[in-house]
Amino acid sequence: MKEIQLKDVKATLSAVVDRAVAGEPTVITRHGRREAVLVSFEEWQRISKVPEFADLLLAFPGEASDIPARSRKPARALRESGA
């Protein structure tokens, strides 16, 4: 991943964006500190999407029998019984 100073990004923004679109993110530094990363919009969408819990469950590769049966009451049953 390439690093470039903010002052240089200002002068070459179009080229930095072109590199990001081509799949090469760029770290932008200010006074020697890493401050930001420029990535393509497509990459940002990919990494910023948080999957829904239901989608994770649906993606489970095993069979229902792979999940052990619960030997304790569900939390709702515990709250309702006052335990």
C-alpha cells in the first residue's frame, strides 16, 4: 500500500483516485502520521457492510444436527419465571 503526504495528494488527487479505483489503496499522511486511507467506493461498500445476524445464521454450512441441543432454558423463559 502506497503512502503519500497530504500536500502531495492535493496536487495529484486525480492520480490517487485512479489508483484507488484500480484496486491500490493509498495511505494519506499528515506530519508523518497516518491519517486516512483512500480506497475505491466499491471497496468501501464491501468492507463497511455489516452482515445481518440472520444472514450469518443462514450461511451456516453445517446441518441442524451439528448444533448441540440447549440443555438450559432460553433467556426469555428465565425472565418470565423471575429466576
